[in-house]
Amino acid sequence: MVSIPPLDLRTGMAQETLLRRMTNRIRESLELEDIITATTAEVRSLLGTERVMIYKFHDDGSGQVIAESIYENRLPPLLGLNFPADDIPPHARELFIQSRVRSVVNVESREIGQSPVRNLETGEIISEDILYRPVDPCHIEYLTAMGVKSSVVAPIIHQNQLWGLLASHHSQSRDVAEYELDAMQMVTEQLSVAIAHSNLLAQTRAKAEREVIINRIATLLHSLPTIVLQPALEATVAAFKGVGGRLCIRHNAFDFQHSSFKPLTECLIPGNNFLQLYLCGKQPVIPENNIYPLLEQYSVWQEHYKSGKYDIWAIPDIYQDSNLRIVQLAFQPTKIRSILMIPLHYRQELVGYLSIFRNEIDTETLWAGKFDSDNRQLYPRLSFDLWRESKKAQAQQWTNEEIELAREISKHFASAIQQYELYQQVQGFNENLEKQVHKRTLEMQRTGEQQQAVFGVINKIRKSLDTDTIFKTTTKEVCQLIKADRVSVYKFSDDWGGEFVGDFEAASPNWFNESKLGINTIWNDTYLQETEGGRYRNNETFAVDDIYQMGFTPCHVDNLEQFQIHAFVLAPIFIRKKLWGLLCAYQHCGPRQWKTSEINFISQIAAQLGIGIQQAELLVKTQQQAEQLTQALHQLQNTQTQLIQTEKMSSLGQLVAGIAHEINNPVNFISGNLSHINQYAEALLSMLDIYQYKYPNPCAEILERAEELDIEFLLEDLPKTLSSMKIGVDRIRKIVLSLRNFSRLDEAEMKEVDIHEGIDSTLLILQHRLKVKLESPGIQIIKEYGNLPLVQCYAGQLNQVFMNLLSNAIDALETSRKNTLENYQAPKITISTTVGVMNDNVKSAVIHISDNGLGMPEAIKDRIFDPFFTTKPVGKGTGLGLSISYQIVVEKHGGILKCDSQPDVGTQFWIEIPIKHIATN
């Protein structure tokens, strides 16, 4: 039986050191693997056991040893091995989650001890002794087979879920002390913090990686004048780690007779020539003599999307879905097993399919001992030797992150394909015009120029993601190309009124702007307000050659005449499915017969304008999210800094108060007995005087003894010795009182205190650094105390500020002595206090702490209150003292903390807080 030493100061300091190391490691690194590897070694060293490991649960209830520390190979390694879910019964998991119970098993005594952290019924934090009871024989056999005689297990909780276990094993029976459970509990709590930080880092990295993938693919889709889809398909397949992929889109499907595109379902009918297919990597093998030559022509896809909801269809295993039997035949000759079917739709219109393929894979799992995964483990395993479980031809699952990535990529593909169709439409127009070259040569030439202008305007829109630039470019280009008198952008308001926004309009130089129409002109059309956008909600472009020939109401004509409008074209601007505004082309000088090509041109530009606005708004939103994430991370770092410093100061205060209390008891005993000893000495001395008076001639033996004792010196020195002892005891009592005053454990609430008393207590604690030493002269303290009343404050926290500022002043003076051997001035610190007045005539206490050190330049002075900024060497400072001091003075007390420093002159800190605390939000 291995006994455990009782908790003493050394053990407690070891626990505190362990916690500090873990906290520093979490602060220095967010890599969970590094943290847990170091944690197991630190905990095993603290507990003195032979193995400490961290066990993480999987989603199916099984788990894996992810970190391990073993002493001199006394126990077999388990790192990387998996354990089945049945090894930990459901009731044990429930205790771990609900009560945060710590489990202790002694195989030799066949007892199991449980120490809950929370009450199972109320959930309150409790502290109970370890309660022992007989352990299940099955559990004894399980641990015996592992070679373990003593086991301690503490749960690791993350987001109220059982994330894993911290386990300590020993090959001999071993007592377990409650302080060891407390140490393990502290470790698990720190691990929970580390897990949260690591998850946040992983999410940030995954988001950044996803943004990189989307930007790379979007660049391939939108960076070329003529859209090239093959590189974008290959990049998409690589992003999903696929072995192959297909992009099937409609091609040359524009119907000139109806001026519309054929639906994709019609294009997929075998025998049509309205499809364009792009291939990448491995492909299914379509059986010969099949009526469907293409995979996308199989009816299973049309059946799945017949509801009109075009969402991602993630198929982890095509052989597990009975609806895919017809598809299975095409994939049987290959190792492809998983499909990600991505429908490409634009404004709820399906334009194609993008599919990604993944092969089946072989998996190998390392188990701790062989087990039957099909049946519950009825008996404990007799061996925990490595057992490799190999599985062939396993399907790869599609994750939620991959599905979300697919949705984002599909938007870019759909947008690019829509532009591709516009390009096809232009090409179709060109081919159609070539057939009538003799009849309408001039018209064809004009149409070709305008279509080229479409791409020119689109390219210019793409080059900028700034809304102002997009609108200015669009209105200017359209106005010049169609030679209109004015082109403007009109934005709808919430009530379907609206105005001509900003300065986003261009006027022809040939038109003298005599109309009242202009920037920021509000135009509320009752028809549009009543119908919530009217015809434009249906994506209709409205062209008027002459306002007097359209049958408008007299009221409407009067309104148009007011702005000198004689002809106009209005094209809707959509952002996603919402009608955002109108692209307006006006003719002021008289009626105008708008050509069909001009109307289509304006309509196309309006559609591209909507995409440009959407992309600009997306950029702004992304920048805002990035800024919010940066602010959240900065706030998290500040919160962590405060928590760490608060915990350190709380621990220091408890330590100082405990030491002061322990010293105070024997000092009081000595002080109480000194008066009695003084009385006894005086009585004995008076008795000796009487003896000498009554018997002036003692015997030879007494004379000899008196000479040995030097009785005359003893009579003279004894009162002096007792007086010196009394002075020493009084000195110790003052130091103890200063320590207790500095710690302020009994004054956690805001109270009225004497500021001078806090400063003096801090100086007394720092007295050892102020005294004269062999290598340096002493530091002179000059006190210029004013008549301060009692100040309402958090005394302990304010003492911490004094400690930080005075320690920094001493450091500065010591550095000044080392760096300026010539013209060296005697070091001194001046402390002055006065009563001042803050804003709103609030009386305040003003404390100045100044030194005559080297001072600091302006660049350093501007950053001294920043967290983690320090000018001290590595290991000498953390950069937290002044930052915490600033938060205590400014945020806690609503005061002022500032610094004035000049090189070669010195540094002065100004502290000012209200004498009566003012509550702030």
C-alpha cells in the first residue's frame, strides 16, 4: 500500500505551480495537442502515479486515449487506442455529467470511492469527502487485466457535455487524498477552457480556409472576359477532395421566337443538343444501349427536385438508397461510393448540375483488446493488447461544413453560368443577325456594339466592389453608349416610394439640365406604392417612346412634364429575389423610339448592377463580420487577462493573509509573556540586591560563581535585552499588520479606507528593496501627504495598484543605476497626496508617485497601459501590471490613471479617484 503525504505548503505550491503552468500554456498556445501532452506529464509528476492519460469520447460513445504520460514504462502504453462505448456504463456517464463525480477505485480493498462536485438534485457546488462502497467485480477484473491496482478518474466537461476523462493509474494499491482530487478538478476546469479556445481557433481557421477556397473559385469564374468553367470545376473537385466531378449546364438554349431560355428539364431530354458537359477525374460508366447517354438525364434527379426546392443533395452511400438503383449500375465498375449533387439555379430557375464524386475507402481502427462490436460486452476483456479492426469499402460522409461550402460555391457557378448564357444569347443574336446581314447591316452593327458594351460595362462593374464607383461607372457608360439625355439610379424605400440616390446619375453634355430632376430627388409614385413595385416585381422592363401616346392619366403626365421627361426606359434592379430599385434612362429633348437592342442592353446592365450591389454589400458584411470577430477575440484576450491576474492576486492575498495569521499567533504569545518576564526579572534583581545588602560578605563558593557569571554585567544587560526583545516583537507585529492590511481579504466590498495606510503598508512590504545593499545605495522615500479624508474604494485592488507602480519605480531606479554610472544621482521616490476636483465638481483623492530614473521616450509611454506590452527582459515581466492597474483605477473606480515621463528626468504616475464612489454602468 502506497501512502500519500498530507497536504502541506509545499504540496499546495506544487498545485498552484501546475495550475499556473497550464494557464500560461493556454495563454501562449491555442494548440490543444500541445496543451494536453504537457498536462498529462505535469499531473503525473504532481500525483506521483505511474500513468496519467486523457481519454476523449467519440460521437458514438466510444473513445480514444489522445494523451498519455507513463513513468519508466511501468504500465503498458495506451496512446492512440480506442475503447468501446460499453466500457463506461450509461449510469456512470450520467454521474460524470450531472454530479461531476470523481471516481476512485482500489482493487486490493475492492472499494470504489466517489466524490461529487455538484449536488445531483439541486446542481449546487458542494465539497464532500470521498464516499467508499464495494466495487463491481466486473470492474475489478477489468482493471486487473489492465495491470492497474489504483485508479482515479475525473470528468472533462465542455459545454455541459462529457468531452472526456482525466485518468490516473497505478500498478500498486494507493491511497488517494482529497487534495489530489482537487488538483485534478482544477486541471479539468483548465482543460475545458483550453478546449473552448482550441475550438474557436479551429472554427476561425476553417472559416478562413473556406473563404480562400470560395475566393479562388470565384476568381476563376469571374476573372476572364469569356467564362472558362473547366478550371473552376477542377478547383471545386480538389476543394472537396473528390476523385471526379461533372458540370452539366444548358447550352445554346435561347429561344429567339419567345426570347427566353428552354428549361433544363427540356434540355435534358435525350436527343436534344442543348447541353454542355465538363468532366474532371473519374467518371461513372454508362451501360451500352442505355436510353440515357448522360448521368444527369436519369429521372432520379428530376424526381428529387420536382418540388422546386433546389438544395444540396448529399449522398454518403449510393448503395444504401433504394431510389438510386438505376444509378448504381453506372457506378459499379468504379470505386465511387459518395456523390454530392449540387443544383445550380439562378432566380429559382435551374440551369445545370454540378456533381462531386468520392471513392470508397478502407479504414483501420486501433482497439485496446479485441471486442465484438455487434453484441454488448457481457464480460470484461482479458487482454488489452493492440487489435486492429480493418473495414473495407467504407463510404465517406459529407460534413455540414462541406455542404455549406457547396451552397456558397453553387451561387458563384450559377452567377457565372447566367453570364455564360448571356454570352450565348449574344452569340445567338449575332448568328441570327448574320442571316439578315443584307437587310439590317447597320442595325446588326449597332447591336453588336451595344452587346460588346454590355461586357465592357460588366467588366468595369467587376473591377470594383465599392457601391459609389459601381453606380458612377454604370450611369456614365450607359448614358454614353445609348446617347440618352440622362441615366439615373432610383432606389425604393420601405413604403415603395423612393429617391434618386446619392450622385449616381450621368447627364448628356448635349442636354442643358433645366429640369428639376436631380440628385436626392424624392419621387413617390402612388401606383408603385399601392402595387409594391408594380410590373417591375415580375422583372419587366418598361419602355415609353412618347408619354403622350401611352394613355397615362393627366396627373401622371403632369408629373412627367414637371421634370421635362418625354421618353424613358425603366429596368428593375434585383438583389437576390428582392426588387431593390430601377435603372432609369430619360429623354428630355423630345420623344424617342427605343430600339429593342437598347431596351435589352439596359435590362442586362440592370441585372449586372444587381449582382454588383449584392457583391458590394457582401464585402461590407464580410468586413463587418471580420471586425466583429477581431473585437470578440480582443475582448476574449482582455477577459482572460483579467481572470488570470485576479486569480493570481486572490491566491497571493490568501497566502499573505495566511502567513500573517500564522506569524501573529506566536508573536502574540511572545508579546504577552514579555511583560511577565520583565516583572520576574525585576523581582529577581531586587531580591538579589537585598541578598547583597544583607550578606555583603558571602562565602567563597558564591563569590566564585558570581565571577563566572559576571553578575555585574548580567545585572546591567538583562533589562536592555528584555527591552530589545520588546522592540523586536513590536516590529514583527507592525509587519504582520501591514501584510494583513495589504491583502485586505476582509475588505472585498467597497469601504471607506485611509489611503495613506495602504501606501505605508505597501512600502513596508517593499522595504527589503529600498534598503542599502552592497551593490547599490538605498532608495530614499519622500512622503508629502496631504490632509486626505477617508476614501470609498476597493482597498485590496487599490493596494495592488500601489504595489505595481512602486515596483516599477524601483525597477526603473535599479536600471538607471546600472546604465548611468557617470553623473549618477541618489535614487529617490516621491509620494504626494492632495484633495482635487474631478468633472461635475466631484471631490477626488490625487496621488502622485514619481521617481528620478531614466524616464522613457514618447513611443513607449503611449503603450505602457496596453496588455502584454513590457520593456523588461524575457522572464522579468508579463506586461499585465499597468494594464490591470489602469482597469482598476479607470473602470472599477471611475478615476484617472496617466503617466508623464521625460528621458533622463524621470517618470510620474498620476492617480485620481472620487472620494465618494460614483456608480457607473
